[in-house]
Amino acid sequence: MKKIFIILVILVMVSTNGFAQDEAVEVDTPMEQAISQDSLFIIINASFEKVKPMLTNSCYDCHSDQTEQPWYFNIPVINGWLEGHIEHARRNLDFSTGFPFAGSPDLIHLLEEIKEEVAEGEMPIFSYRIMHWGKLIEDEKQDTLFAWIDETIGLLKAHGFKAQEQQEKDEH
Ligand code: HEC
């Protein structure tokens, strides 16, 4: 796995260098674009494995299809309350199929939102935390997560992804 990862990193580095040297190459065909985007996402998903366990523990109950349903899920009122939350949460952000996460076409913005929610201790939502201790992502875990987010945003930007605000600015 590590070997494949290293080879992919080299491939992406080589391909980005190629573009930098010859601006004319930048008009790649949609097919080429799709391939380089796919390999970028493979790389991001490989590094995502580093932070996935903490997100699985703290976020997947609401932001994925892999929810661990607690015993009280069988109590109708609570069940309805939780399901409402899960539906709402997954519309905003869904980790189920790995990167790119679903929820917004603006991947950079979505990553920044995750960072913001975790930094402010807003996620997981409070009502869930009272029933589940130790779900906040703090200290070194938080550093690891934020480093991964920054690294990923860097990779996306290096491959021509832009935050939506930037896109709008460019269009004017
Ligand atoms: C108990 C369910 C639950 C858990 C667990 C949970 N969330 Fe959420 N999350 C929600 C709900 C509901 C929303 C949508 C409503 C809202 O913004 O409050 C949401 C929204 C979000 C949003 C979008 C915010 C926005 O303003 O658009 C982000 C980002 C997010 N959550 C990140 C996380 C992260 C990261 C974790 C884990 C550390 C997490 N959530 C854990 C329920 C949850």
C-alpha cells in the first residue's frame, strides 16, 4: 500500500511539473483532466486513512451511512430526533464514500467548514455529546486533523481547485 502511495505521489509530482514547464499543455482534454483528478483523489484518500479513525469515532454516527445505532435508538421519540439529525447532517456533509466528501461541490470550503466546526467545538453537536463522552476532537488529534486538512487544501489548490468565492471573483 505504501509503495503504491509513493508511486502515485511521484506520478502527480511529475504531471504537475510537466504543466508548469509548458503552459500550452494546460489545455488538456476532459479525459486527461479526469485521470489526473482521479489520481489526486486516490492520493487524498490514502492520506485520509490517517484521520479517518477519529472522524469515524466522532462524526460518522451522523455524517455517514455507517451509523452505530445505540440502544436508545429503539425509543420512538429519540429515534425520530436522531434520524432527523442524521438526514440533516448528511445533506451538509457525508463521509460515506471517502474523498471527495459529499455535501458541497466546493471541496475547499467543505474542508474549511470541518476545521471551523472542530476548532470551535461545535461538532459533534452538543445534544449528542451529552450522551457520548469523549467525542470532541482535541489536542494532538486536532493538530493531526488540521494538518491533514491544510495539506489536502494545498493539494487541491495546486491542481486548480478553487474555493467558490475565488471562482466568483475570477469570473468578474
Ligand atoms: C449527532 C449528530 C452529529 C454528529 C455526531 C456530528 N454532526 Fe456535524 N452536523 C450535524 C447536523 C444536524 C448538522 C446540520 C445542522 C447544523 O449545521 O447544525 C451538521 C452540520 C455539520 C457541518 C456543516 C456546517 C455548516 O454550517 O454547513 C459540518 C462541517 C459538520 N457538521 C462537521 C462535523 C464533524 C467534523 C463532526 C465530527 C467531529 C460532526 N459534524 C459530528 C450533526 C452531527
